[in-house]
Amino acid sequence: MPSACAVLVAAGSGRRAGLIGGRSKQWALLGGKPVVRWSAETFCALKIPVAVVIHPDDQAMAEAALQGLSGIRLVPGGAERADSVRAGLRVFSDLDPTVPVLIHDAARPLLEAAHVHALLAALDVHDGALLALPVTDTLKSGTLEAGVTGTVARDGLWRAQTPQAFRLSAILTAYAALPDGTVPTDDVQVAEQAGLKIALVPGDGRLMKLTYPEDFAMAEAILSQTQAPPARVMRVGQGFDAHRWGPGESVWLCGVEITHTQTLIGHSDADAGLHALTDAILGALGEGDIGDHFPPTDPKWKGASSDQFLLWAAARVRAVGGAIINVDVTLICEQPKIKPHRDAMRQRLCELLGLAPDAVSVKATTTEKMGFTGRGEGLAAQAICL
Ligand code: MG
């Protein structure tokens, strides 16, 4: 069950923005990507399934714009925005009714994970929440013809943004109770009419709505500031493994076979050093542990060389656009003596990970005869990677 779901409204005809590059605004390119794809990617990265509500004529364009994203469902919208939101909400009718739903306009492409987290936190104590900015300009009433007729007090006035977040059942009930002929301009308006208590969450000027063609230039300028240079994120992970000693003549440690009076018992080659290091890398990725990906119940991995587990984890790092900066492995045992083999182990890890020697450390320690490693029952290994 997902922790939240999202309805991304992209069914508008973009009358006000007109056509940008021959397309209505949600399909136009912003920073080289279709507008709708920006916020869809933010939801996907958070593993939040998205119902993207589109005009039925836009099916092919939507498929192209959202190609390769997982958890996306395309839904034909209705005549009014409220009809489109209802159609999007229906996609999630089989989910737990208490699951939060984020309703978002595709025309606000610069959605960030922090916006979503802030809304979900507010939902813990309120029926609904929206991102909003206090009005800072002085407000005038009047018309172009008649001129100014007055000054409107701006205290307590907010500009509503999206996403707007609710519990699934609460907003469905609110939409069902909406009187015929009402044309709400946002979802909080529907929730208000149903008497729901809605929290104001500080919004973000960067979450601007693309309304007019010139808004694209401003959004591109914001993007050029926030996207370049690309955000550099550091991730660490740690791993631990232990295997029991048993009868044998050699042992695999950090990808090197060492002649010894015993061997380590395990489903694979029991290389605790490589297992701890593989777990460290998976930890940094937030992708579970070695047993999730190479289950010991699978006969395929019986006697397997653990090199392939480490190579696979390193390939996952590259696949998500990352790089391993350095690794550090500690082997914990009384026997065999690790020091004579340390350089060979470091060299093997350098080969497997494509790292320079100063980025790879292998250390060893005893536990002064204490504990299971001290009594010679088994060997343990721990590892960390950046
Ligand atoms: Mg193991």
C-alpha cells in the first residue's frame, strides 16, 4: 500500500497561456522536459503513484511526455476541473480510504519533495492542507475604465498554491456533497464547503503557476539557478556480516582466496568482507540488503562467488547517477592473519569497484579472544562506503 497517492491535473486546454511551441502549456517544454513531467518525476521519486488526468485527445502526447516513469496512470478528464479531479480520485478507489492524496496542477512544474513532506506532516493533525503564500502586494479594487475604487486589506489573505492534500475518503465525500452547478477553482474550496479543517502550509514562490507565455522564461530562470550545478548529495551506508568457521582448507575474504585450516560456512562462498561491503553500498542507496536481492533460499547462489554481488551493487550506484567515493572494510577474527593479504584484498576491491588504491581500505582486528570471533567460532566483517 503506498504511503500517499497523487492526482496530477493536466486536462486544461491552456486558454490563457495559449499554445507554446504549438502545444498547450502542460505539454510544452520547460528546461528540455514537458511541463507535466517535472512534477510527475517528483512524485515518482517519492514512490507516490500518480493519476495524470488529461484531455482524451492528448493521450499520445501524454504517453510520450511521461514515458519511462513508473506508477503513472493516464485518466481522461471532464469538462470542468472538478470533473477531472473526480476522475483522478476514482483511480485510487481500492486504496485504504485514510491514505493521503495530493492534488496538484501540472501547470506548477517546480514541485519539490520538501513541499510534499510538509503537506503530509500537516495532514497528521488537520483534515487537509495546502501550500499558500501571504499576499504581499497592496490590493486595489477597481476596473481599467473606472480606475481605483478602493484598497483591500491584505491581512489574512493568502495565495493558494498546489499541491493540496487530504485523506482520500474525506475529499471524495466532499466532492460528492458539492452542490450541482458549483465551479470550484481549487480543491480546498470543495473541502471548505464540506466543513473540513484545512491547514495553511508555507508555500514557495518557485512553485509558480505557468499561466502566460512569459511565465516560461521566469520558470526557466528559476531552473537555471536551482538545477545547475547539479545538486551534489552525499550518501553513506554501512554493512555487517558474520559467518561460522567449519572444516575446509581455504577461505575467501574480500575477493581473495587464503589458504587456511578452516573455511567459512555459507550458502555462497561466505566472503563476509564482500557481503558487508555489498550491504554498505545497498545501504547508501536505500535499496535493502544482500539477502533481498540474492536470497539464500535460491539455489542459483549456492557456492556463488560473491564478486558478482558487489559488482551488481556498484552497477546500481552508477544506474542512479551516483559514484562510489571510498570504501572501508574491517575484518574481525583471530585467525587467519589478514595483514599478509591486505594489499591483495585492496587491489581486488579496486578492480571490482574501479577505484584508486587510496579510496579502498581493508583493515583487520582481533577481539582479544572475546566473543564469538575471539573464541574462533566465526569471522565478522563490517564496512562503510560513501
Ligand atoms: Mg554473508
